[in-house]
Amino acid sequence: MQNKIIHHYRIIKPLGAGAFGQTYLAQNLKLPGEPVCVVKQLKPQSTDPESVKAAKMLFDREAKTLHKIGSHERIPQILDYFKEDQEFYLVQEYIEGKTLREELDSQQSWDESQAILFLQEILRIIAFIHSQKIIHRDIKPENIVRRASDQTLFLIDFGAVKQSCCDRQQPSSTIIHSRGYSPPEQLAGIPEPSSDIYALGMTCIEALTKATSKSFIQLRKTKTQKINWSESLRICPEFKSILDKMVCINSQDRYPTANCVLRDLEHIATSSPNNYTPTEITTSHNLHTYTPTELRADSFTDSSLGSGDFEQPSEASPILKTSAPPLKKKLNSRELSLELIECLKDKQRAPQPKKVVDTTRQWLRKKFLIISGSLIFTVVGLPLVLILNHIHKSAHLSNTTSSETVNSQETSAIFEEKSNFKEHSSAIKFLAFAPDRKTLISGSEAGLVKLRDIQNSSTTTLTQTQSQILAMSSSANGNTLAIATEGKLIELWDLKHHKKMNQIPTQQLVWSLALSQYSDLAAGVVGKIKLWKIQPKLSETKQLPDERSQSITFNPAADVLARGSADGTVKISHLASNKSQSFHKHSNAVNAVAIDVNGALLFTGSEDDTIRIWNLYALSEHILPTIQADLGGVKAIASSPAAKIVAGGGAYGTVKIWNWQTGKAIARSSNHLTEVTALAFSPEGQVLAVGDREGNIVIYTLK
């Protein structure tokens, strides 16, 4: 392409390439001086019709967007848009300088003042594009350029933009994301304006720490879901709080607008008379710089009483509007008492003796009857009350202790760790037992699928996929395994002979899978559920309209398909009659679904930390207690094939088992240090396999 003339633009050199196009530096031969510009050619990597159509749509959208917002001084202007020899081209203003990615690769990590100035510049651009009802969707270091002439920052590459003209968007059929910078709602095809704020926050944290944003995904605290990024940095708590809020995993907890972030940043910048500079904190007894904090009754523990040394507040301390974190003084009870006495001595005059005597005499006269009555009660009534109270407490304590002992014995007896092992280096996406009762199938996010004999601890690798695993499912009879990958393929494996049977190109990312024992396969993509028969010959049978399903499952007869969606919707479809019913009881994403062995009940586990039970045939929520899981969000569930129990695991690293008829927890284990991601009961229901985000698997026996 070098020196080639397209229209009236001479190509100088390539600048870069993306999923949908190639970008070149060029000269405009029609204008005086032949100024340089950027020519972007539509050139999708995939040649299938759906991908080409999506690329053309995004290319047209980018041209229209740049025409709409290109007047902004920090966004490259669109200069031309044309078609030549059946190829589409877009011409933009050239910003000479380095991308932020080039800066970060060649420079040291930023200090706090650099990060604040960076955020303020980019947030003003984001506030503008959001005011035009546009979401960028691809903010990252590669798409931010610092102009060489004046060090001004520009936001580039609007090829992924999306209109945000309504409050509740339909899932996009084309998911644009950059790993590490895209929040969950964007991966679900439902980006929000706050998705751009998340991406910018991740970019800023990367600049402060020099660690890649991809690595932060693995460093989220399991209980709080906050990224553990600031331990070794000297930054003010207010700024840390701002960045933490920008990158909240839940969009509802994030800053809703760029202007909200700017207001908080402005407070930091103006809290000091000069431009904000982070201050190293040293211990000091200077009372003039001390800022009081709220003291609670539970702050006065034994460990907090003693020397008068100062210490820095913990993370839980309230953020105060000062340029440096406040210092909290350990309290000494004796010193505090003496200090209060001295204050009273200084501020009160000594009372006159005569006045004290008169006042005391009057007070005794008025209170004589009350004191007399109190004495009689103390001598006669109080012992009687104490005796009765002791009898009541003894009986109550006896009952409570007995009950607690039973529960304790039941809990310790039902959960017994049999073995634990780590054969995967990434999050466990799937666990299932084969019908032989001894083979455990495990699949991890990095694409590794293994078969383990839990009796003799021998392991076989079934496959290592070429791209990350998004979803897996096995048939109830144990004959077939389906694996959906980031390469937009579904691989079908014969588990008896350990060989690949077939693969299905999907053209879209598959987020959930279900296999029935009758060779039915269901795959959840954005906007629909696709169904196939995989035996005796692969054939697509139907499609069901749907938002993005987080989890799907067949009932044992394969005539009912149940799924849970990213927005909390539960949908039950009777395939033979084409009847469906949607329910909106969950307030957050439904991460896991399971059906009982009889095929009558559906269990749904949600990010809202509840497990609900549904009647598949009455198309309604079952009249049973909603299980309040207390797992930090339910990530995985499994229904026992042998008893009326259901197991759940969540973000806290805890596994619990409930009697689903009563809703009461009957066992728990907190052996996992990180989020539980997969669960599976053995066919006879006496063994439970648990997988977590770090790739660990623990086998429990249930008694």
C-alpha cells in the first residue's frame, strides 16, 4: 500500500490495524502543502457475511459520530468519507504524537498529581461525548494520544461507539470490548455511560502502578470485589476512593457521569491552596494539624488504651476532606480522665459551702420517699426477681445449648474433605461427574479440560482449546461434552472415546451452554438462544428470542429450557408448546441455574445473594422460602440427585448446603480463600466437588 494513491490520498505508511480496519498515514494531494492525514480502510479480519455486515455498520457509525462530535477540540475531525473499488475509506485529522500506551511502555509510573491531571483532561472529553448520547466503548491507552506540540491529550478511535438514547438498552448484537478495560455490563452487550468511566479508571490505575489491567481482574478482593491496587502507593485516601468508585464491578455503585468524577477531583485539587501534591505522612504530635475523627464506643478496646502514640487510620476510617490522611491518637483512659478533670477545674468556679449544704438538704427532702421505696425493693423484691430470672435463663440456655450442639454436630458430620488438588492455573468454569461415579470432568477459563479419577488420583488431559473457555456443559448420560470458546466455536467431544466429534462456528460469543441426554444443545448468545440436534447428524432446530443468558439448563426430559439473564430475569420455555414465561424476582444477574432430579423444580442463584425455587410446570415461583445465601453473591449452585438439598458457592469463598424445603442451612465450609466458581454432585449424591477462581478443586464427602 505504500505510495499507493487512493482517491486523492497518497499512502505513506501503515499506523495500525484493528478487528475491522487498517489505518494509514497519508497525504492529501488536493490541498496546498499536501498536509498529512489518517486514512482508515474498512478491512474486517473475518470474511463471513455476518462479520462483514457488522464491520460495515460500525464503520458507517464511526463516520456519522465523528461528523457529529468532531468539532470538539480534543477529538480528531473527520475530513472525508468515500467508497472506491468496492472499498470504504474514512479520512481524519492526524494528531502527531505518542499514544498513552507508548508512554506507559517507556516511562516510569505516574505520581498522583499526574494521574489527577490526566483524569481531568479525559473526563471533560467523555462528558462531552456522553452529552451527545454516545458511549465510546473502547477507552484504553492505545486510544489516547498526547500531541507532541503542546502535550494536549486527544481521544481517538470511535469505531466502537454506541448510541445511548434510552435508559434501558437492548443487548447489542455486536459486543465490543478490550480485555481488562471492559466492565461486565459491556461484556453482556449492554454498555452504559459509566462503562467508559470504568475503562478510564482502569487506564489510570495502570499508569499509577505499571501493572496491566488484565492482571487486576485476578486481584479483586473476593468479599468486596474491589481491586487490590494501592497498597504500595503513596496516594491520598480521597483519590483512592475516587478510583475505587470508578472501577466498581457493579455499574450501580460506579460514578453515573463524568461530571460527578470531575466534581470530586476538583475538591482534591482545591483542598490545598496550591496545586495538589501528595504528602508523605510522618508521625507528629502537633495538635494544630490533628483532624478529629468520629469515635465509636467499640473503638475503646484494650489494645487502644495505653501509650499516646499516633497511627494512621485503617481503610475503614471515614475519608476526610484534607490534603493528607488524618492521624488518630490512641487513647489512654487515665490521661483522658485527668484531662477532663483539669478542664472542669479551669472552667468552673468552686461552689460556696453554704449553698452546697442548702441544696443538698432540699434534694434529700424531695427524694426521701423515692429512696425509701428503692431500699425496700432492693432488700425484698430484687432477690426474688433475680431468682426467677436465673431459673428462666437456665432453662433457655439449656435449650439453646442443646440446639446449638445438634446443629454443630450435624454441620461437622455432613462436610468432610476427602481430597484437594490444583491442576488448573485459572478459574474453574465447569465441574461434572461422569456416570461411572469416579471420573470428574473439569474445565478452566484458560482452555484446559481434564478428566480425573478421584479414586486413584490419576488425571488425563482431554483438550487444551486455542482460546479461552466461556461456557461448558455435559449431557446427563455422560456421553458428550460441549465447550464454547472465545474463538466463536462450540467444540463437541465424545467422552467415552476421548475424541472430538464436531465443532460449530457460532459467529457470536456464546455465554452459556446446555446439553440434554437426548442430544439437544442450547447456546446462549446476545439476543437469542440457538438450539441444535447433534445426533445422528448436526442440525439447527430453532432459535428463541432472548437477552443475554448467563446460565441455561434442560430438564431431564429435554422438553423444558430454563435460563437466567444478566438483568436478573428468569425465563422458562416449554419447547413443545412454544410457551414461555418470564419472572423478575431477582434484582441482579442470575449466575447459575439447576433442576432437581425429578425435573419439577428449578433453582436459580443470583448476584443479589439469593437462591429462588421455581415450579417448572406451574410456570411460577414455588411456595417455598427464598434462601438468603450470605455468600457475597451466588456464583454456582448444584442440586443433589439423592436428597432434598441444594448447594451454593459464592464470592466469599464459602460453600453452603441447604434443605430447600425449609430454606435452612445444614452445612457450610469456608476452606476456599477465593471465589467459588463451580459445583457438582456425584450421581449418588454423596460427593460434592468444588472449584474456585484460582483453579483449586476440593472433593467433599457428605454424611
